[in-house]
Amino acid sequence: MRHYTTEVFIVDSGADITSIKKEIFDLLELEYNSSTKISNAAGKDYKRLTALVQIETPFGESKDIEVVV
């Protein structure tokens, strides 16, 4: 069953990837898609699971993006 919810996010247009809270991942009953390596500001690397989510912008554009959970 497909779930829809509206959440407000701050968009960092300089970020390499977007992240979502685990609570939202669980609420939407998403499935993990893959994994990726991310680095923090100190340069430490972490492996994190990712999911595909569909987003809609205020301009009515809709697209699937990969997010870190």
C-alpha cells in the first residue's frame, strides 16, 4: 500500500545527498534500496543505507530521489 504524507524540509542545495529521519522512513513504510558512503565534516567515513522517495516541489515537479536514512 502506498502512503502519502506531507513534510516540510530545508533544502541544502550544496549537499551531495539528502537525508531523512528514521521515523519518517518507518512512517512511510519505505524499503532500503542500497547503501552509500558518507563523510562528516571531520572527514570520517560512514556506510549508510539508502531509500528511494518521491518528492514534489512547491512548483509541482515530482521526482524520485535517493536519500540516506
